[in-house]
Amino acid sequence: MDLGDELLRARVGAARAAIEALSVGKIMADCRRSLSKLGALEERSGPPDSSNFGHFEALIQVLQHPYVSGICGVNKSFLGSPSSRAHVDLVGMYDGKPAWMVVSDRNPKHVSWPELRSRAEILVQAAVANPVTRPDFLIFYFARGVERGVAESFKSEFSEYQIEVDDLHKFSEVEAGEWLLVDEDQEEESLSSSWISLPVKAAVMYRLKVAPAIVFEGEVINANEYTESIVGIVEHGLEESGFYRILKDVSRDWGGRSERVELVNLDTTALIGLVCGISNGVASSLAWCSVKQLQKKYSSFGHFFKTQALLELERPFLREVAMIFRERQPMVSQFAWKEFDSIVSVIGGPDEQRRAAALHDCLKPFIVPDNPSERVMALPQTGRIHGKHKIVFGTGDSSQAPTLTSNISFVRAAIAKGMALGFIEHRPLALTRD
């Protein structure tokens, strides 16, 4: 084995480890598999200097960026005009907003301005052509930088898109698949070697805004509402439960934060998960029952309840949600709350209805008018894309809030249409009538 083969194997191993280290929120499972297959293909294409493996490494560098998440497409193309298509390396979210990402590992001497301008124009045309797939940002990442003339022309000719140059040099090392901020005075020799391929100092990322970003302008809960919510919890007799601790987290004074408040949009499935018996102490008794016993109470859903009870004992739902609420203020669309309230009032048991009433007391300041984004509402109606889902997910999208949901069929259907959609998946749960 010559030195070139050994180098390629080492880089391939580092790349595989980097892909595995990416968090679930960074990239969807099928996209992770696509990346792995792409890496295997590049591995077979020859020595690193004669293959596109540098481009593959640059893709992973972008994925490791802290503002990049929710990757739902790899190597996608979109119609720019009747005679041209725009190639996009990654489709996902950047700082909570939909983005198309284009990655280059070319030698700066071989990046010509006419060629780059032509590609950027096609990408802009494709980005604004369809409201369903339209991103807020176009991201151009040059792993080896660009020459000064190209950089100046880029910023000058695309100034109408509020082009910004992201400072990549404040992120100088990677730990567990994430870029870290480090002291600017830190010696380069002391930096971590956990990069798959440490970007040269010339690496640059350009960000073009192609759609207006809608900023959440709603009010955060104040101290008086916080006090009223806690009183409501005590009145419902839930002050000793894990559910109470969740609501206490939700009801804290979000207005005391100095930084921007991140949001999470709760859909009907998430609300049901919060109040259902399985996540509130019934799982143990259900787990001890046989499927046949459960079928007497839940008919054909006996096996589902058995499975969910066992999963709850292994990974408590409220514990997982608590981690989200520590970082994100909840929001609920009016449609989602009305649907949830209707379901609980019809099939919820007494305890589940009591928890739903306490939940309403705490979430009342966070229930917002339905305000779905234009792009989500533009999704065509299909068997998996219904109007009610577009309202709920679209309201979260317009507030730059990922939706906490188990409705993955809608998410996958939207992604299949080329849309980058912010979401956090949770396992499905149902009311137990306790």
C-alpha cells in the first residue's frame, strides 16, 4: 500500500467518524445514509488528490457548523428556468431558517467570476421560482477561499440580496461533531485535531438573503402570568407530579432573558403526549398487561399501547421534552389547541382532562393566532398533506420555530416536495382514558 492509499484511508475513516458524530437534529437518517454512500464512492475513485474527496470533506465541514441543522436533502436539483436546473449540495436550515447550501473545494485560481456569477444567478432564479421550495438563504461555502477580485465582484453584484460574509475563523475546532468558539489569541498548534480536514484560513462562507425573514414578535410570559400559572397547577392537584415540573419549566419568566428567545411549536401530537396517561405514570401498569388484556380495553390498539408503555419506561417522554423546554419557549397555534382540546374532551379520561386543564392554564400566554407561512400553505394537498397540518406547521415556520411532532408522514411529504422544514420528532403517544 503506497502513501496515497494510506492517506485516503485515514481521511475516509475520519469522514465516517464525523458523519456518525452528527446529531439527530443535524441530519435526517436517509440523508446520513446518502452521505455515507457518497463517501464510499469517493473512496473508490482513487487517491485524494485525483478524486472529489476534498469536496466531500467540505460538505461535512458545513454540516459541523453550529448554525446548520435539519438537513433533509443531499445533492438536489431545482428548476431555475425552462432550460436550466440549479444544483444544491445540501438542503436544510441555517440559524433556524430554510437554506440551500452550495459547497466548493476548488483551488481559488480555478474559481472564475463569470462561471460563479452564472451559477449564482441560476440558483437565485430557482430559489424564488417556487414558494414551496423557496429558501430564506443561499449559502456559498468555499473551503479553500476565493481570490480578492471574485470576492469583491460577488459582494458588489449581489448586494441587493443583503449578502453577508460569515466569520468562520471564530470557529476553530470541533468537538463531538460541533464547531466550537475559541479564544482568538489561542495558538494554532494547540487547536484540536478532531477536524476531518481543518479549513484553511482562507475558507469563506457567503450568505444571500432571498426571502424576507419573519421574526417572532409575540410577547414572552411575564412574572404575573407565571404566578397565575403555578397557582393553577396547584389548584389542579398536580404539584407533586413530573407533569408539574414540566409546567413549571414552561411557566418561568422568559422575559428575564437577555438573549433572543428560541421557540418550539407544539402540534396536537405533542400536546397529547404531555397529558396522556402513558407519560404520566400509567406505563408501568400497562407494561405488565398482556396484549390480549389490553385488547379488551383498546381493541386493535392493544399492541400499540403495550409497545408505547415499554418505550416510556425506557425513555420517559416528559424527560425528553423537559430538555427542549429548558432551551426553548413553547408556542401553540390556535388551531392545534382547539383540535387537542376537542380530542381530550371526547376521549380523554378524568386525569387526562385534569392535566389538559392545567396545561391550558400554563400555555395560555403562548397560544398564538394561526399565521402559516406562505411557503407551507403553497404545498399541494395530497393524502399526507392536509390543510390543518399546513396551518400548524406553517405557523411554526413563520415564527422560525421547529415543530415538535410525531406526524412524520407530513414532514416526509413536505421534504419530498423539496421543502426544508424545521421539526423535532417525538414518538407517537395516545390518550389512555385514565
